Amino acid sequence: MIYKSETDKIRNKVLTFLNDKIDLETAIVLDIGCGSDKLIQQAIGIDKLKNDGIIVNLSIDANEVLPFNKDTVDVIYSSHLLEHLKNPESVLSDWIRVLKSSGWLVLYLPHKDFYTQSNPEHLHNFIQDDIENILVKTNLVKIEIKEMDIDDNKYSFLIIARKVAEGI
């Protein structure tokens, strides 16, 4: 199968999962690092690039603090971005900050053992446990899905976490 983007590879699985949990028609969804293919059309596309083919609603560098108040977003989705960022732990903490309690964090990332292309823009190489360890440190999320997505054209892993009330 030919995919138009990394998001295209995982879209059906993510939307099937989320549709059982929340109303995506009314949810506030951020697609951080959206490029030219947002998870859903009504998502707020965030990307530092702004040129032909890029569907950006907000042009900012993902290393920066998100310009959203605490507990205001229902879903944050990001595909193949975190490995490009200077401090993924700090970025994830900020993303969790803006998620509502019971909000969803959906991450799709290249697995360092299966992504064989050399990419000088990758500052980090992850396995699932690396991301899970960062998220667990925040004590604010519960991992709901952690799985590999490997076949002929796929070399990534998916983590879906739900923000829980502070102190739980």
C-alpha cells in the first residue's frame, strides 16, 4: 500500500480508537507537526513550516511553549516530530499541561530499530519504552495503547495516553 504521509499510515486506527472515547466533531484537537496531512480536517494544525501543501493554522516551532491555557485541549496528536525536538521531555510536559483531564495524547514515532534511513534532522532515536518512561515521570498520564506498527512500509510505534487528574 502507498501512503501519502506517516499520519495516513495510522489514521484509521487512531480515529477508530478516539471515536469510541470522545466526539471528534466538537473536540479541540491539536495536530502538532501536521505538515500537509492533518489527522482530521478540523484539527488545529501546528507546524513551523508554512508553504505550499502545508495545512497550518498556527505557525510556531514545536520546541516552544504552546500558546494555549492549561487544561483546554481534548486531543494532541503528533506523528514523526518528537525525534526532531531539542528537549522531548520538556515538550511532552507542555503538551500534557494543555490537555484537559481525561484528554488524549497520541504519538506516532519512528522506532530506532526499524527506521533504517539516516536522517540528520533526527536529534533523538526512540523505542517505545523511552517515551513511556518520559510520560510516566510526569505522573499525569496513563498509557492506554503501546504497540508496534511494522510491515513493508511501516517502521513506527504508536503510544496513546490519557491524562488523569493530578495526584492520581
